[in-house]
Amino acid sequence: MARSNRKKDCKVAEGARPGIVPAGAPDWITAELIGKTIQVWQPYYQATLTPEEAVTMIQSVGRLYQALSSGASP
């Protein structure tokens, strides 16, 4: 989905760069969410995390949550 319909004035996390939402990312992934994800996970990585990697992390956590929440209750 094109980024042209995104809010241009969305809040950005401290240290995040505006406009870091990669093309093709779901609309619910904001620059603020990417910035926070990088801020939280960067200390655990030697290489600098990219916005694309942050989007992958966010989507993976979402899929994990879906899998865990749809499981049978004990």
C-alpha cells in the first residue's frame, strides 16, 4: 500500500527520524512505533537496526501474539 495517504504529522518518538516508515509497511505501523522498536532493541544488536528490520520485528511479534492468543485455554 502506498505511503501517500499516511498522516504526515504523526507523533515521532524521541530520536526517531520522521519519514522512516518503509514503503509497503501496514498503515498501523507508524514512525513512532518504528522509533520505539529501534530504541528498545538496538542495545542488543551490534549492527545498527534499520526501519525495515524494525517493521519485520513488529510484524513477527504480532504474529506470535496471534498464535498464542488463538491457542486453547488450559
